Amino acid sequence: HFLWLSLSLMLINVRSRADPRDRHIHHGGWVLKSTAWLVCNVLPFFFSNDVITGYTWLARVGSGVFLVVQMVILLDFAFFWNESWVAKEHMAWVVGLLVSTVLLYAGSITLVVFLYKWYSPAGEECSRNVWLITVTLVLCVVFTAISVHPVAKEGSLLPSAVIAAYCVYLCYSALSSEPSDDKCNPHAGHHQAKPTMVTSMVLTLLSVVYSALRAGSSDFFGGISNDAEGASDLTLLGGAEMRGGVDAENAGDDSDDDTAAGKAYPSGPVSYSYSFFHFIFALASMYLAMLMTGWGMHDTEDAEEVDVGWASVWVKMSSLWVTAALYTWSLVASAVLPDREFL
């Protein structure tokens, strides 16, 4: 985590490939970076408990930020999905949008019903869980209503359905992270089977890797504007882009053979923010660290389970509330601040 943060700080404001930091830090210096990686893996064993505890809380906050970043990625995808299908100007695509929207809302409502059933068992006092589920449902209804109101100039039901589904998923994930000895946890006294835990962890890892790559490469998240024809905000960083920024299409010209022949290092603006790219990986590594250590909880029983504990519950719920607030603001921002231009 410290390695990614250090690289992020060192690469602040790199806008041109002519910057020495592009060649020697971002695209080079692999021996030094590998050595630093090894040091960062060994050094924590010598830290005091107070330092580890302080880092744990920092990682919890970073994990919450990463969950919100995932929401922005999802929202970016939802808007692209909506605009690209509407642009087809064919009834079949419009029907596809309507069906997708209905399915997303139907799935969200169905999951909410099961959440009330699973996490508020009959005969148990589970007012906290009922309150968390109800607040999630109300937030989804509110921003859905705003999205179809004239005040939301860029509002649309499909993006709202995607964010609603994500919020309900976060609520489910938070409630399922409650300690197994809690009376309102339907799995109380029962540990998940190992295959299920392994599958869940693999899916989490894939999600984190995709989100980190997607966020780091997107202009929507503060990357450098790239007007190259055919560029798409939804494209993950490819090998050529990683090697050559905006000169990625000429990546073959930047090979070691060409460099050895004395060819100049490519110049021109970079195609994405190097600093933000590494910052996203730092947040992603914090999130993974929290998942794999039970969110820094010291209880040995809970530590055997992935992503279990009250810290996990409240980080996810906080991320849910921030997600709903940010999306609602994105809908009303142009009306509240009419003199400002929002991209």
C-alpha cells in the first residue's frame, strides 16, 4: 500500500511523456520498485501494535473510498450503456433498455424483501437491521423519483436502476458481515463451507482488479484528456497504453530494439493520470487487506471468516449512504448551480 501511495505522490502532475518521471519511475525503475515492494512486505513485521492499529483505521477509510469509486465506475458504465443503446435509434434497443431497467429494479426489490426476512427473524428484536434496510429502500426510492423529475436534466431510469441495485447489494453485503454470534444473523452458529468462501474471495479479487484498472484508466476520474479518434472511456488499460501513453498505437516503435538503435523516447501528452492510477491501486490494496484480515478485528473466531465484523458492516453502510448522496447530487447539481458546467 505504501509503495502505491509513494508512486502516486512521485507522479503528481505528470502530463507529458517528456517528463523524466514517465520513463524512470512509471515505465522504468523496475529493480528499485521490486526492491521497495519486498521491503514493504518485510518491514511491517517490525512495526509496533500501535502503528498497525493506526494503519488499520486508515485502511478502513481507504476501503470505504474504494467502494464509492466502484459506484462511480458503475455510474459511468450505466450512462455509457444508456446513451449507446438510445443512439441506436431502433425500437429493439429501447425495449432492451426497458427490460434491463425492469429486471434491475425487480431484482433489487426482491432482494430487499429477502433482507427483511433473513436479517429480521421472527421472535428476535432486530430493529437495527430493519432500520438499515428501510433507509436503503427509502434512498433508492428518493433518487429514482428525482431521476424522472424535470429538475434532473441528465436523469434516466437505467442509471438509477444500476445504482439502486448496487446500494441494495452493499446493504446485503453489510448485513451478511455481521458477526456470526449476532442473533439477527441467519448464519449464527454456522460457518460457511470452504468452497463457498473460496468462490466468494475469487470473485472479490476479480472485482477489485477490474475496478482498479478501470478507475485508473478513465478520464472520468481525473485522467488526462485524450482526443484520439476511437478512444473509449470504457476501455481498460491495454499493454500498449501501459507502455506508451498516447503513442500506444505506435507501441511497436517503442520496442527495446528501437531504443537500442538510438531512437528518441516518445513525447507528447500522457493518456491517463499516472498519479491517480497508482492511488486507485493503493485504495484497492487497502480494501483487499481489510477483506483478508477480517477488517483488522482481533477476535480469532471472526478472523477465520472473510469480511466479517462490525467494522465491515459500518464501512459498507457508510459507503452506501455516500453513494446515494453522490448520485443524488449528480442529478440535481445542474439545477442547484445553473451557472456551472458539469461534464
